[in-house]
Amino acid sequence: MRTLLISLVQSINGSYAQDDWSTGVSTDADFAYFKSLRRRAGAIVIDRRTALNPQLPVINAPGKAMAATPVHVLTSSDPDALAAELDARGLRYRAHHFSPDTLTEVLDSLESRTDTILCESGPHLAYRLLASYEQAELHLSLSPLYSRNPGSHFCRLEADIDLRLVGVESRDSQVFLRYRRA
Ligand SMILES: NC(=O)c1ccc[n+]([C@@H]2O[C@H](COP(=O)([O-])OP(=O)(O)OC[C@H]3O[C@@H](n4cnc5c(N)ncnc54)[C@H](OP(=O)(O)O)[C@@H]3O)[C@@H](O)[C@H]2O)c1
């Protein structure tokens, strides 16, 4: 079974983004930590909305550290429609269907350079994967920012996920928490 690292940043008051940008809740320490996770990853997983957001830079653009890393978009909706949309936008990401029952099989079948896969999605897909995949490890950074305005973004997924803390690290006054399923 592969290891799935899920990277998420949250502000002190629990927001995952400001005006659709996770940079609104993250810091330079997050960026450095995020790059250290990327170096371990053989493939990247993102959600449909992140993949199709025209404002976001292409994740594995030429010249970036991830240029040779496959990017997979996981969806519980129609993967063929998603693949057509990705194609129309010239995005070289691959669309895959998943459900909680097929997730292990899907993750094991993804093209990857190593047995570690990194999820860089927003909170909804991230927590759905955490709820369904035994080998998931959540890397949660609590950035030392408080920000609440109309663009604050909170996760609305309805789920109960039992977790145990497996690691705590601090860098530059910032806390990174690692969780696995209890
Ligand atoms: N803080 C961070 O670390 C971080 C990282 C990345 C992105 N972001 C931010 O997160 C936001 C996008 O992520 P999001 O998760 O909030 O996007 P979202 O559009 O709410 O959810 C993403 C995917 O989850 C499914 N989904 C949507 N609503 C759901 C619900 N209520 N219950 C279950 N599944 C649901 C859909 O997948 P299907 O295709 O399966 O239908 C959708 O494509 C952006 O603002 C982005 O900037 C933050």
C-alpha cells in the first residue's frame, strides 16, 4: 500500500483560504515545508476545482521542481467529462474516478515515481481521502495568522475521522502537526 501525504494549511481561526487563495492563509515557512514534501513525492493528487481554476499556476509546469511528476485529478463525478475539460485547457493532468471503496485500488494504480503520493488539494478532497485511506498522513500547519473576512474559506465536509497525532514540529514560530488514522 502506498503512503499518501496530505498537506493542508489552516489559519489560527480555521480558514483554509482567503478569496480562493491558500497563499492568504500560509507563510514562507509553509512554502518551505511544502517543497520538502514535494521532494518526497512521486505523484501529486489534486481536486477538480483546483485543477480547473484558471487563476492557479500549472502545478507541474516546465521549469518547476515538479516538471517530471505526474499530476492526477481525483473526482467522484464523471472522469471522462473532467478529462475532456482538462484536455480543452491544455492541462496535462490525468482524471480518475474514485469512491471510498475504490480509493486504495485507485491510489495504487496511479503512475508515480515513488510509493509516496502527495495530496495538494483543497480541504474537501483532502478530508475525504483521509477518511477513506488507511495509509494517509495529514500534515497540518497552523499558520500564525488570524484573518476573517467575507473571503474566508472553511471546510464543510460532513465526516467523523478518528485521528492520532504522530508528530509535532515547529519551524519559524509555526507548528506542523502530523496525524494518522486512529
Ligand atoms: N489551505 C490549504 O492548504 C489549501 C490547499 C489547496 C487549496 N486550498 C483552497 O481550497 C479551495 C478549494 O478546495 P475545496 O476543497 O474547498 O474545493 P471544493 O470545490 O469545495 O471541493 C473540491 C472537490 O470536493 C468535492 N466537493 C465539493 N464540495 C463537497 C462537499 N460539500 N462534500 C464532499 N465533497 C465535496 C468536489 O469533488 P468531485 O469532483 O468529486 O465532485 C470538488 O471538486 C480553494 O479556495 C483553494 O485556494 C487550500
